[in-house]
Amino acid sequence: MTGAAAVGLPPSAGAIAAARIDLASTSEPARTARRIGDVVLDVRNISLAFGGVKALTDISFDVREHEIRAIIGPNGAGKSSMLNCINGVYQPQQGSISLRGKTFRHMNSREVAKMGVARTFQNLALFKGMSVLDNIMTGRNLKMRTNLLQQAIRWGAAEREESAQRRIVEGIIDFLEIQAYRKTPVGKMPYGLQKRVDLGRALAMEPQLLLLDEPMAGMNVEEKQDMSRFILDVNDEFGTTIVLIEHDMSVVMDISDRVVVLDYGKKIGDGTPDEVRANPDVISAYLGTSH
Amino acid sequence: MGPFLETLFGGLMVGMLYSLIALGFVLIYKASGVFNFAQGAMVLFAALAMARFAEWIPKYTGLNNKFLDNAIAFVFAALVMVVLAWLIQKLVLGRLVNQDGITLLMATLGITYFLEGSGQALFGNDIYKIDIGMPKDPIFILEKTFQGGLLVNKEDLYAAVIAAVLVALLALFFQKTATGRALRAVADDHQAAQSIGIPLDRIWVIVWSVAGVVALVAGVIWGSKLGVQFSLSLVALKALPVVILGGLTSIPGAIIGGLLIGVGEKLSEIYLGPLLGGGIEIWFAYVLALAFLLVRPQGLFGEKIIDRV
């Protein structure tokens, strides 16, 4: 129906429905079956400054297909700035970002979204007055083909499209286990569930690359476990490549394949969780060094 | 009881028209954060276009069917407002993305003067009539309940019905269509809307077009009541207290605020007027707005702004 086949890996309605059934049995073994592919996102020598403040200095790293790549670092390390560069919110002064071999420097969020990149926000940026269903439906915006006039006069094609999109969104709602809140305005939901809606809206875009900005910020342990499970499921079931920023070291080390560590806008470590854990620069950035 | 109800009805009818104009403000402010000072000028511009098209169509095409003439003129005037919306976005607001609210306000102030001037240059600066066949005769209702019945102005009644239908259509458009959903999304959060691929500039053109059509309907109703002339752009000043009362971000607020002010000014004129020496109708709305600013600055339904300190 939509371009699922054309773009390769993003979840289709069927896949999401299937994931729903598999949810109970998702566990470690499934993860080994996942095949890490070629580089899909290549960040080269990015520097970003706001006036005199250097947010990022000469950052390079890559992200491979199907992997979960974490960006960690203390407060103010430049993690969100990095994500905002990839997402097209900020334009870095130097360096380049290539997505599936296409290099871009001046692009706005909408154009990046069209290239199959979805994101969630650190401080929830949901449409507060709208219901859960409507919020996630907005994620289907790029898949809509009918025009304003057709929608206004309730043309048959517009109606059919709306219900087809609705089915996909219902699949996502089931997947994220928020069926009971379908019609609730998101502003009235508990914080942890709002984060899920944020993820749901991003998933509705059927992204190839999913950027998660502190998906577990402000959550309690139980909510963090739920969110980790959803992230792993998305990665397993749909093969979505994920770049995530997180503060909580234990969570990051558990779910990510490779980790980039930033501190004061510079890259101080890059590797598997174990490598990063053993890196003395990383330890000193997090714990402080004795002078 | 009779005079009270009569005044109440009168107030509700006028209030409905205030609501229409306030609605234009709210639509644009919600979607783009721009306080559109030009809303009044848009009413004037639209009404002038409507009045002159309705005059020119029979003159140049020889089509002498009042309903058709008016219908075609309305469609043309609506098209003019859509083109205007597109031009404003392309030439003015599209170049001021991410600027301060005050900068955008000043830009709309500029648009106001441009529209007032160019509207009169294009369409003439006389007093024009819009005759869409609104009945002028008053009617009496509830003659059994009250002695002599209640005097209701038929024209006002029609106007209120038109306004109510327009508001209902807008509500349907916003709630039930995919584009309406995208509009609400942009109103809630620009950044997030853009990240899911909603084109902000196209949405803004749509919003300004909708506000333009709302201005056209308001202009047609006021114009058929009072004639189309420069002072029409001043009715927008009456809508300012309405949006303060109802809240700048709330569509129901604009409607209820309009009704409250319409009713309030009529009732105060009748009941407080004799005590204070009359003429209350002129300033009542502004005093009410001032009181609201002191007590509840976000208005009845507006979002309370909570700043993180």
C-alpha cells in the first residue's frame, strides 16, 4: 500500500501485528539473529558552534544498518546537538553527514524526515491537545496521498486512505500496549506513557533510521525496562537502525551494540560497551580524575 | 422580562460577528504564533473584493441573476484571499521564520497598511453595498408568551446562522481531515511537526487562507448590514478584547468571548447606561478586557504559560 517494499526495511502493518504476537517471547536469543549491515549513517568531522560556544568539535562516527548505536556523555556534552545535526534542526558549520551514501549539509527536518529518519524528543514534543490516536496518525502524514480538497469533500479515496492509515496506527498502538489510552488527550497521560506515544509517532513514519533523544529520561525503573524492551523489539522485528542518547549508563550498556562518548563537545570514546567501559578517558569524564 | 430577552438576543447576534473576527486572529496565532494585526484589514479587503465583483459580474457578463452573481463574486473573493495568503507567506512571513513575536507583529502592521491602501486602490474607495438578499424587516416571536412579543431583527438572525454554520464547518475540517490534523499538530509544536515531515510553509498558507475566508464571511455580513467602507477595518478593534477574554489560543474561547462581549455591552448599555450616563457600549468591551488582563491574563480558555525558572 505504501512504499514499504521500496524503502527496504521499515515495518509494515503486518510486521507490526506480527510483532504484537511475538512480544511475550522476545528475549536475548532473537537478538543474535540480527545481522549488522553496512554503514548507513556516516558523520564526518562535524563542528557546530553557537556564537562563541563550541557545542561540537570535529566529531566523526558511523552507524551501521540494524545496529543500536548509543551516544552518551555528561550534561552539556553535545549529545542533543549531535542528534539535532543529524535531524536537520541545526546546520553544522563544518563537516558532512551522509545517509545511505547521500551527503547533506543544509537540510531541514522535513527533508530529513522524507529520507526515512524519525526522531523522538528529550522534552516531550507531543501534540498535547490531541488524542493518542491523532498524535500517532500525524506520523503518517508523509504517506498520505490525497489532497486537501479531496479530504474536505470526503472524497472516497480520502476516506479509504484514512482508514488504511488508521489500521497501521492501531497496530502501533497495540505494539506499544497503550490501547486503553487510544482516545485520551496525551497531555493527560502519565509521563512514561507519553514517551511511548512519542515513540509511536516516530514509528508511524516507518523510519529506516530512528533517533531517540533520551527515551528514558525521568522514568522509574519499571518504565525504563518497558521502554528498553520496546526499543529492542523495534530493532529486532523491523530491523530499524537506532541512534539513541541516554544518560543512564546501565541501560545503554545493556541494549546498545556500539557507543560513542562525548564530553565538552569532543569525542572521547567509541566502541562496544565493554571497550567504552574500560576507556580511562570515559571513566574520568564520568567520575572525575584525581589531580 | 421581554426587554431583557430582546437585549440578550441582540447581544448574541452582534457577539456572533465579533466571534467571527476573533476566530481569524485565533486561527493564525495558534498555527504560527503570529498575532495578525491585519485581520481587520483583511475583512475590509475581502468585503471590497466581494462588493465590487458582485457589481462587475452583471455589468461585464450581463448575467443578471442575483444569486449567481453573488455566488460567483464570493468564489472570486475567496480566491483573492487565498492568493493573498500565499503572497503573505512567500513575500513576508516565509522570510521571517524564527523571528521574535514583536517582529512578526510589526510585519503584520505593515501588511495592514498595505491591504488598506491597495484594497482601496484596486477596488475603489467609495461606500459600496453588498446585497446578498438579507431580509431587513424585523419579526416578532413568542407573541403568546410576552405581551407584544419579542422584536428580533431577521437580518441578525440569518447572520448568526451563517456564522454558526461556518464555525461548525471549520470544526469538522480541523477534527476530521488529515490536513486538519496536521494543522492542529503545527499549532501544538512546530519542531515536532516538522520532524514528522509536515510542511510548515504550506500549512501556514492554508491557515492564512482559512483566516482570509473567515474574514470574507465576516466582511460580507457586516458589509451587508452597514455598507462596505474604510471603517470596516476598525471592527477588528472590537475583536481584540474578545481574544483577550476568550484566550488567544482557543477557538471555543473566541466564540464564547465574542458572545459574552456582545451580550455584555448590550445589557450594560440598557441597565447601567442610565446610571452612568450612557455610551457604555463603546468602551464596555475594553474595560472588561482590562479587568481580565489583571485577573486572568491567559483568558478564559487560553493556555496558561508556565515558564521553567
